[in-house]
Amino acid sequence: MKSQLDLFNNFTYFLSNPVLGDQFHQHDDRLMAGANISRTLDGSFAGLPMQTTIGLQSRYDAIDLALTNNFQRGFVSNVRSDKVGEGSVGLFGENTVRWTDWLRTTIGLRGDYYATDVTSLFNVNNSGRADSTLGSPKFRMVLGPFNQTEFFLGAGYGMHSNDARGATTTEDPSDPATRLTPSPLLVRTRGAEIGVRSKVVPGLDASLSIFILDQDSEILFSGDAGDTSATRASRRYGFEWTNHYRPRSWIDIDADVAMTHARFRGTDSEQAGVYASLAGYPEAQFGNAPGNYIPNAPAMVASAGITLGEKTGWFGSLRWRYLASSPLTEDNAFRSAATSIFNGRLGYRIDNGWRLQLDVLNLFNTQANQITYAYGSLLTTDTLYNLCTSGTAPAAVCQNGVMDYVLHPVEPLTFRLTVAGAF
């Protein structure tokens, strides 16, 4: 897969550059290649049915990345430019034994190896190599079916990866005098779930699970600053309820809801110091108090839809997506508004594989936000702008700016016509 992206943004307006503004340009040009292979073997264990799967997954990315400061999309200065090569290999195996008609267990083990080589074209101290290996055992047990209902529980280890540049960056690209601690390339996660799945109602496939997930660290690579923020460990727990109902061959209904309690663990003494440094300037201090809320982690996500139609002929659907209000700062001082969007579809399928389809996105032209953030920025009309340009306000306050909402609105009512054929 080959992709190229050139993205221009200005999220902080005149916070860093009070004259030209803070517009920046992100460039990403990458080539990705990978391979997956697996084999499943049927056998027996002490006369009991057994199934074993072994496999390998691999991927390599060759990436050219650049971050520059701009004015009206014209080049102003370089922030960082990197050539990144990152490869990974994952070996996995799982074994399932059916002990009785109502009990089966699965044990699995996955081993991941990640290696990266970063060449920083402007700062050799941010170049380097990093690699990491993690093993992830897993276990799952299923009881049933009893009257078309089965119970399940599972637990295991996992991981998530960080941006390769975060694992080698030792100096702030905007201020090389500021030392940074490289982030780990791989971060350990631990999770467990217990639940029930049932088909006791004719045509309805429903499941309910309760889960918990611990992460050793929440890591964010800030593409607009060129550095990495490795935050505290976190815990999420909640439930997920999924339903798929097909009362007739031409009616398909689904409804899903998930609720999650997400919080950082421990205390954030560094953020407490930031909060204290902003005292006397409430427009900068508000929203910067230490807390345990995870920004942009919604407490509830839901979706539902109905699809009508057979494999050929007329078909249509109506879908709903809901994203609940979520905290935008660790102290929960800023929160996003809930988002509720409907999309519709109408089309016709011909038995030769062709179809004509009309999609109506944001059916009711809802005025909402696709994503919302809260952080400091500075406008020339802000009182703090004059205080900073005149040297009156403290440096910490001027570096933070005025805390406020920054958002990307939902796309307005949109029509999309598709003509497609399968051969």
C-alpha cells in the first residue's frame, strides 16, 4: 500500500508566533508491505476433539515525514524531518480443546517483535534505533450451549505500539535545549471479560459482556509539535451489549451500546506544577488542574440500524450513531457535547452483480462536532495576547494561552451516488 498526505493546520492561532501565526504543514509519504499466514490443524487430546492454529503476521513501513511552520501555506521554517523504517513480526499459536459437549477452552500465546530505525535530518540526537519484544498469553473458556445460550470468560495480556519517533526522540524539536525522555516502543496491556451470548429468541443473536482493561501507559505522539507525551497508566471497565435481529430474510436490524468508565491511575504531580504556574490568570489556569479523567474517552457509544431488501432488487437502510459527552481535560472542566447522527441509503441491485446506490450522510443536517478538544491557544483579540506581546504576563502563561474549545464540525447534509459492479 502506498499513501501520501499533506495536511495544513493551525490549532493555536497566535500562541507560538504572535506575528505570522502558528500554521504548520505535516507531510507523510509511506510505503507499507506485509504478509499474514496461518494453518489450522484438527486433532485429538486424550480422545477429545482438539484444534490447533499457528500463524505469522508481519509488516514493514518505509516512511518520509516532515513538519514545517507555514504562513498562508508558504514555508517559514523547519521543525523536524525524518526517514523512518519500522518492521514487526508476530508469531502466534492457539489450542482449543472440547472437553465435553458444554465445555471448551482455548489457550494462546503471541510473541511480537518491533524494530525501528529513525534518521532525523535536522537533529542527529533524535536519530536512533529501537526495538522491543513482548509475549502475550491468553485464555478463554466457553460453557454451553444451554438452550442456545453460552457463557464465556477470557483473560490475557496484550500491547499497543507507539510512534517510532517517540522511541528515539531525546530533544524537543522546537527547543533542542529541552531534554525529552524517549517513550517505550511497546506498552503492556492486560484485560479480562465475562459474558453471555444467546440465540434463544428466534432470529436474534445477542451478547452481553463485562470487561476491564489496564494499560501501563497512555502514549500520544503530538504530530503538530513533533514530540511525544507518555502519560500515566490507565484503567477502563464497562460493558458491551450487541444485538443482531433478522426476523425475515429481507429485514436486518442491529443495535449496539457500550459504556466505559475510563480513568488515569496515580497522581500527576507534573500537571499540578503547571496548574500552580498559571495562578492569577484564570483564562489559562481553568482546565489545567490535575485530575484522572482521560481526554476524549466517551462514557457511552451506541449505534443502531435497519436494512431492508433481498440480495437483488430494491434495498435501503437507516443508521444512527451516538457518541456521548466526554471529558476534554484531565480535571473534567471542559466537556464535549454529545453527537447524534443519522445516515440513510437507497439502492437497487441487479442479479448480474451491478448496483446503483444513493447515500445520504447526516440525513437531518445535524449541527454537531465530529471531534472536540480543549487546550490553550491565543487570538489577537484576547486580552492575554497584548499582555504576552508586551512582556507583562509570565512565560508559563504565554506558553499555555487561553484555554478554550477547538473542534471539527460534522460534515453537513451530503449526497453520494455510487455505481458498482462485481466480476
